[in-house]
Amino acid sequence: MSESVEKLNVVSTPNAGLISSSVRGEMGSPSRTHCPACGCLYLEPRILPCLHTLCSSCIRQLEPVSVPGLRVGDSDSGSEGSWAREQPCPVSLLCPVCDSEVDLPRDGVDGLVVNQLVVSEVFLLSLRSQEVDLVCDLCSEGDAERRCEVCNVNLCDFCCKAHRRQKKTASHGTIALKDLKGSGRILRPVLCSLHPPEELKLFCETCDRPVCRDCVVGDHRDHACDFSSAVIHKYGDYVRELLKRTQPHLGALEEALREIERVSQAVEERVETVADEIKAFACSYVKAIEKHRDRLLKQLREMKNHKENCLHLQRIQLEQLLSDMRTGVDFTEHLLTSGSNLEILVTKEVVINRLKRLNEMRYKIHPGVDDGIWFTPQERAGQCDGFEVQGVILMRAVDPSKSIIQGEVGFHVGRQGRESEFLLVCNDTLGERMGRGGESVRVSIIHKDNNECIITPVVTDNNNGTYQISFIPQEAGIYTVWVCVQGQHVQGSPFSLTVKSKFRKHNGMFHCCTFCSSQGQKDARCGCGGTMPGPFFAWD
């Protein structure tokens, strides 16, 4: 291969379109034809599991996050990115676009799917660029001038004449490359890596991969193979269904972010309003009141920081998830609308895996905090420099550390098969009852000796800051009870619950004492819960 060809190879498929490396450096704006890592035209573009596309060389330059199974001394090589070529074990990388941790296949970078859509777009861009010289796909030496409309290959003048002289290709029509500059899409053949002259036109459903004719008569002889046009409907419909289920998440996430912004603005407005109230009240006192005012403003800023930190963290999480969702949707939509049948089949596995993972992600669409901040000037605030002052800031948020568990004496003891209950009282940071319901209360009751024995309690919201928890243990023993509000333990949680057996032991061997003292009633029941077995005789 000549020196020009070595410099011009731009894709990983055999005999692909060629573009000079100097032009790659001049076109720096990221787009569908430019790598987001290096900013240049894609060179051997491959798709990461997160559906972002990078040059193969850029992927090899990424530092691995983890290399499972790597032994000391295994990675001792002298070249940068050697792990991507030498390690047989899966490698985890951080995508430079979305910061997602992705796993490379066992074959490393070479095992990633080639982005055929990008290959075609880079080729089309190379036609429109005046500074790009394409090389003939057949001889790899002459400058390409025409393109076969049947074989989808670029030909120099010599190869074009030879193409017409061959009996098999004599009827093929060719078109000048300069006439293709206005085209919106140019299909390129995807050749088999095992049999380079052959094009991938069939799909092996047994191995779930595209194959050529030589593959079908070889390693895939007894496999279920068919033309890609015959199987595209099955896989394409499945990808479309996944896309349809993923698209609604975009609207939900965008609405959640808008709600976050609205609450953030409301918090800011409330803070400003309360600050004005505090300043107006503090003006009626001199030094002591001014000191009290400064103390209140500091407390208010802390409340504001707490709420903003919660909203900021939720906003970052939702924005990242929205970005991931949009990437998946945009990529899949572009694949389904612009990709050929074969391109969809080549890419469908990584797309399906990503869309499945995105659909499994859970997120909250409501803000984690509200704008609840109030100033009560009539409430006593104690002394400040010897003066009685008034004015307290309230946020009225539940404080799990101040929330308590109440119940009858001995509520730590239950009876097998009988209902037990206790009361949860939710208090705020001042230890006062919230006076309203709606808190996130979670109660777990698990047997200490049998983890599979779990009691499912019933939590009843009394809408006054209290919650009734009732349950019926079916197995005797010692249980551990967790009571959490807003994901945090309340006072006294966790605690132990002793469930006694349904039948109490007694010293006697029979139940006859109870039977006799009941004057022979057949339904008489002993204190242990047992009954007198028959037969029964008439009582004189």
C-alpha cells in the first residue's frame, strides 16, 4: 500500500472511503462527522455501550477505570493505550462525553461496533470538501473519479474502464463523484472481515451477526441465515418499541427540571421575603436586636444552602439522566430514520442494551424539598446580650432524630397470630409534632434467625403527624424492627420485638382441669390454647 493510502484510511471496513489526516485536524467543530474527544473527523468510528461514538485511537488513549482479572505485571508495556490491545479481560472506561462507565467487549476496542452511519457521513463530507482527495477502492493507488452505482465503490479512471470490460460488471452504471456532492445519503458496502471481497448481505440469527455468502457455506452452514431485508422487520420493530417506551421519559425529565427551577426560584423569593421581614423587625431594637438579626440571617442562609444543595444535587442527577436519555433517543431515531437495514442490524445489539438500561433507571419527578420557610416574630427566642428577643425561623421539616415511637407497655412483645401495633409520632427540628401527614415512612420487620421470614406491616397515616403501624407475626422468635422517616432511623430504631408462641406451656399433661371446671363444655379452651379431645360423655 502506498504512503498516501496509509495517511488517508478513515474507516475500519475494508476498502472504505479515504480522507487525508491533515484535513482531519482542520475541521475542529464537533458534529456527527467529528469526534467529540479529538475534535477531528472520525477515524475508525466505533460505538461505545452508552451510544456515543469515538475514534478507535481516542478510545485506546482513555485511561481504564478497572481491569477485572488483571495480575501485577500484566500491563507492563511501553506504549500508551496498550491495555486496549493486549488485555483479554473486559476493561471499564469512562466515556469522555457523558462520564458513564462502560465495559469494552473481550476483544477490546476492535470488538466495538463500527458506526456505519458516521462512516457514510464522513465519506459524504469528503466529497463536498475541496481539500480532500479520495483513493480508488480497488487499486488503492489512483485518485477516485467515478462511483459504481451497483457495487457502491469508488473507482479511478483505469479501474473504471476495467470495471466496464468485465462481463460480470459490464452492465453497471457509474457516476462522477463530483455529481454526488449534492446527495444527502450515500450507501457504502460493508465488507466481511473474514472474507474481504464479500459484502455482508445476510444475517445469521443463530449467531446474531451479519454474514457474507462465504460465511454461510462455511462456519454458518447449518445456522438459520437469511437476507437482511427478510429479518430487519423483526429486529427493527423491537428497536422501535424500545424507542417508543423511552421517548416519554424525555418529557418527564424536562418537566421535572422545570419544576426544580420553579421551586429554586420560589426558595430564592421566599428567602428574600423572610430576610426583609427579619430586617424590619430587627430595626426596633438597637445592638442586641441587631445581633439577634444577624444570627437569624445566618440561620436563614444555612436553610437556603441546605435546600439549594438538595435541589442542585437532584438537578444534576436529572440533567445527567436526561442527557443519557436524549443521547439514546437521538441516536436510535437517527439510526432508524437514516440507517440501512444492515446498519440497523449491525448496531441493534448495543442500541437495545442501552435503551433497556435507560428504561430500568428510576428517578423522582418531584423536587426533594419545598419552599417551606417561615418567620414567626411573636415567638420567644430567648435572650441576646441580656435582652429578651423574639423571632424564630421555622422550616417545619420532619426531623427523624426527634421523631419517637409510642405504644402500650410491652409493645416490644407480641403474640404469634395476634395483631400488634405501635404509634410513630413525627416531630420537627424543635421536637414539636408536625401536625400533618404525607411523610415517607418505611417499616421493616425481619426475623433475626430466618431472613426469609419477613412481616409486612400496615402503615396508617392519621394526617396529624402520627402513623399507626400494625402487623400480625406468623412465626415465633425475635425480630428486628426498623422504623425510618425520609430514609433515616427515628429515635429507638431499630429495636427488638419478641414474638411468643401461640400456645403457652403448662405444667399439667392434659387439659382436663379446664374441661371439668367448665362443666364439660365441648368448646372449653385451656389457657395454653388447647382443647379437650373427645369422645365426650354426658355430664351428670
